[in-house]
Amino acid sequence: MDLDFSPVIESWRFLLGGLELTLALAALTVVCSLLVGGAVGLGRCYGPVWLRVPLVFYIDSMRSVPVLVVLVWSYFALPIVTGVTLPPFWAALVALSLQISAFVAEIVRAGVNSVRPGQTRAALALGMSQAQAIREVVLPQAIVRMLPAFGSIISITIKDTAIAAVIAVPEYMNRSQTLAGQSFRPIEVFLVAMVVYFIILFPTTRIVDMVYVRLAHLGRS
Amino acid sequence: MNFDWSVVWTHAGELLQGTEITVFLAVVTMMIAIPGGIVLALLRLSGSRILSGASASFTELFRNLPLILVIYAAYYIMPLTLNIALSPIATGLVALSLNVSAYNGETFRAGIASIRKGQGDAALALGMSRWQAMREVVLPQAVRRVLPVLASTWVSLFKDTSLVSVIAVGELAYTAMRIRSQTFRVLEMLTAMAAIYWALGYPQAKLVDWLNRKYGINE
């Protein structure tokens, strides 16, 4: 067994471009998911019943359908329904955000519920409005407690972007496949891919956890 | 725009077969990954620096790699380096088991660690051996805490089996996409695929919620 990494080294620009796309897709997905998922989570906790029922349905549906299915559906089937063909990158952004938002919404709900109801009641008893109680009392504690879970959302998102290779988004996973096919050196290409993903993913949750240890006291009650 | 949903019914048998393989993959992976996770957790807590280091490295490695990459790597690396030619379905099982074992290892470790140290100490003070204290006192309590987490890992695993379609394992996603490219009924087949996953996964997600309410810890 002799390994020859020269095809990987020669194509480093090609792979680096893929890595940039992976990180860009992950970053955009995280931002979209935090916004959408945050809104969905709060709507589920505090919204009226007619809003809560469809939101719960959306969240549970996304928890039960694989990312791959959502990706493939938004790339191949959505254009047939809407008549708008999204380029692979944007189809992947839509599909991944749809999935990750549901997870964010669940985290938001768990965080909000972890703040004891007595706190909200005390805030209301002090004459605060419902919105004030949420904004001033519940959310500041809840957000700190959600931090570790948001850290894992970032690494889940980066891992899920690799699935976007299936709809030909030229990100790192997809380019590795291309290179493996062209160079006939799949072992070297995929070994390097494993190292690259590990180097990105391993510190991600660690850094968020370290930030959380610093801030954890703010979430105590 | 005209749809022809009859394509779903004419291929119902193949879809059913794909669904069976999906369920099979999930069940067998879990049957490998639960003992695998227990072994990883016990090694991690064994007190031997080498064993716990090896277990921690394994866990961190597979928790921090995209599953789809592990599947490709298993598909290309195993036959060439280890000289074993496995069928795609066995390769898929290996990749899924590596991934889920790592997650289960963490689940079991956290479950055991969540039992206060005093409980194990008390059992030792009563004259139990370390193994007895683990089996009689710590594990029965840990199982209750592990169960909801294990259930949600199961739901993730059930969805993740779709990823082995990339190495041509004939499970539900692969079958649906193959029929799609044969019949050109893209929307119908992809929607049927999503609907089948939904119909199977939705009750499971609800069951997980129920388990969490029943056994979840509220501190």
C-alpha cells in the first residue's frame, strides 16, 4: 500500500475553493436558521393557537424527514411546482435552513421552558407587560443557556453541508469526489477530507463551550 | 403542468422493498451500536489512560466527521487497504455503526456520569465490588436517563440511513431516485419518497417527545 498525495497537493486551489463554499454555505445557513428558527420557536411558545399548530407541524415534519430528501426535493421538485429553478447553492441554502431552523426552534423552546414560570409571574406581578417579561427576564437567561446547543448547531450545519454534494453544490465534499474520480486516488483524497473536516469541526463546539463556561453564570437563576 | 401519480402505485412494490431495507439498516445498526456504545463508555470510564484515550479519540473522530464522508471513505478505503470486499449494504452498515456507536458512547458515558458519585461510593462502602456497584446501583438509574437520548439517536439514524444511497444501497431514497430517473416523474417520485419518510418518522418523533416527558430530567 503506497500513498501518493501529490494529486491532492497539486489541486489545493480547487479544494480550497470548495472549502470556502462549504464555510460560506454553513455560515449563511446558520444565520438564516437562527433568524427563522428563533422566530418559529418564540411563535410556538408565545403565539396564538392558530399559529402554534402549524408551527409544531412544521417542526415535527422536519424532524422526521432526512436532510437528503429535503435537499433533493428543493432542487429537483420545487422548480416543477413553482417554475423557479434555483442554482444548487441557493437550493441547498433553502433546504438546509428549512431543516436547521426546526432544530433551532426546538432549542429556543427548551431554553424558554428552562426558565421557571415563577420568574415570568413575578415579572408580571411587578407590572411588566408580557413582552417586557419575555424580553427583560426570560430571554436574557434563556439565551445564555441555549449557547452550548447553538454550538452544536454550527457543527451539525457544517456536517450537513457535505450532503449538498448530492445536488452538485461544488463544496468541499463534492470537489473531493470529483478529484477522487479524476486522479484515481480516492484513498488519499478522502483521508485528506477527513482531516480537513475534523480540523474544522473539532474546535467549533469546543470554542462555543469555552465561551459558555465564561458566560454560564449569567444564565443562572 | 400535469402530474401522473399512478407511477407511485405501479412502483409500490419496489418502494416497499426499499423501505424494508431502510428499516433493516436502522435496526441492525442500532443492534451493533448499542453494545458498541456501552463498550466505548466503559473503556472511557475504565481508569486506564490508554483505553480511555483510545475510546475518547474514536468518539471524537466519528462525532466530528460528516456521515456522508465516512460512507464514501468506507466505500473506497476498506476494500483497498484491508483487502475485504464488502457489499454496498455491509459497507453502509459499517459506516453507520461507526457513527452511531460514537454517539451512543457519549450518551452512555453522560448517563453514567449523571448518577451522583455518592451513589457509587455508598455501594462500595456497603461492601459491593466496583463491578457490582456499577451493575446494581449506577446502571439501572443511568438507563432511565439514557433512554430518551437513545430514542432521539434512533430517529436521527433512521433518517441518516438515506445517506447510504450515495454508494448505491437499494434503500428507500436510492430506490425512489432510481425510479425517478427511469420514469422522469420527478415530482411524483420525490414527493412519494418524502411522504413515506414522513409517515414513518413522524410517529417516531412524537414517541421521542413522549419518552422525554416521561423520563426526561427536570432539574
